[in-house]
Amino acid sequence: MAEANGNKGQRRREAVLQLLKQQGRVTISEMVERFACSEATARRDLEQMEVEYPVIRTIGGAMYDGLNAARDLPFAEKEGLSILEKERIAALAASLILEGDVIGLSGGTTNFLIAKLLKSRKGITVVTNAVNIAMELAGSDIQVVVTGGIMRHNSFELCGPLGEGMVGHLHIGKMFIGVDGISAAGGITTYSEQEAQIAKALIKRSQAAYAVFDHTKTDRSSLFSIAALSELCGVITDVPLTKELAEVMEEHHISVYVTG
């Protein structure tokens, strides 16, 4: 009987995988309705599938990642991905920020978590093109400079020529860039052309640029290039880099920070 139930579960997971391939993502409620299973069963299925297949759990469901390309997820959905890893990366990044620093934060969950950690600090100026990061720092002792532009609703980032023009007048010390992919050949990349452009402008006005990313972004390339790896001062991540990436970092004397 247990074997029969196991086979049934495997068939259901394979059917869910096909659905994910067809439409890119699936919700828990959709699985419950389609496959007549409980929410608990649907969640267990997705947990198991994340281990066996190119599937990434999201808040309330999962997305298919078989094409190895980052998708333009809403911020709230991204926030649920690898949150513990992101918190550790944010803490490591925050430890590099000293009193008197002028730092830059692009959008993204990890940078939002960095902002949360900075709220209790003093003597720091934060330049950001992300509205949610600026709001998170409101009421703190942090001086906040917000670039202009048109807001992208998925990421809360301000983009466009207006913001890029303003960034051209700024002097940033340490710039922390959230990325959707990093690879030896492709450098750091993102799924949004507008976000790539404002990130380029911020890097150009910075003394030191740091890419912050969790292991799901490693050895992946999104559509739009932000910068070559040689333009970075450091990378901050949660697992040791692959051999190819590590060699490029060493070649260009880029500091690698890995959470403990």
C-alpha cells in the first residue's frame, strides 16, 4: 500500500513538473485544486521537487528554473527565496560599512536586509534608487539620498535618464549591487534593462563596487549586463565560489566574502 501511495505521489510530482514547464510557476492552491491533494501534501511535494528538479520554492508556490534564467519576480515573492542565506549575506555586507561611509544600495531583497541592519547605525549616508529601501531607513539617523526616475513596481527601483543624470553628480564610496546572475563570462547581470542601466551609473560613481548574491545566482546569466567582474572590488555570498569563478576573482584581485 505504501509503495502504491509512493508511486501516486511520484506521478503527481511529475504532473506538477509538466505544469511548471508549461506556465513557469504554480501556486499551492492550484495544486490542491488540480490534483485533489491537501495543502500540506502540496508543500511537501514542492520541497521534494526543489531537491530533485530545477524548481525554486516561492511564497505560496514554486517557479520552474530549467532555463537557468532569472525571472522578474515581484519583491514580495523574491523576499521568500533563500531568506536565511540573504540575512547572513546582509549581515556580512553590513560589517564592511563603517561610520562616515557614503554607501550605495541598489534594489533587491539582500540590499533591503542590509538597510534594515543599518537603521540603528549613525554617521552613514545611503544613496539608493530603491523606494522601499529609502522608506525602511526613514526616521533613522541615516542620511538618505534617493535618485529620481520612474519606479518599477516589481522591484520598487527608480530607473531611467532622470535618475542616471542625478547619479552623475554623486560620489559614492562602497556600492552594493544586487544581481540576478553572476558568471565568469557574463559578469554580473539582471533581467531588467532599466535596472542594469541605473546600476551601471551607480558603479561608475563608486570607489568600490560589491556584488551581493546567494548561491542560486552563481554561474547564471540574465539578459542584461551590469558590469564585468573586473569592475568589482568584492563579492559577498553564502557558499564558496565555483572553481572557474574563484580563479577569475583571484586574477582580478577581487575580495571574496563568504558567510560562515
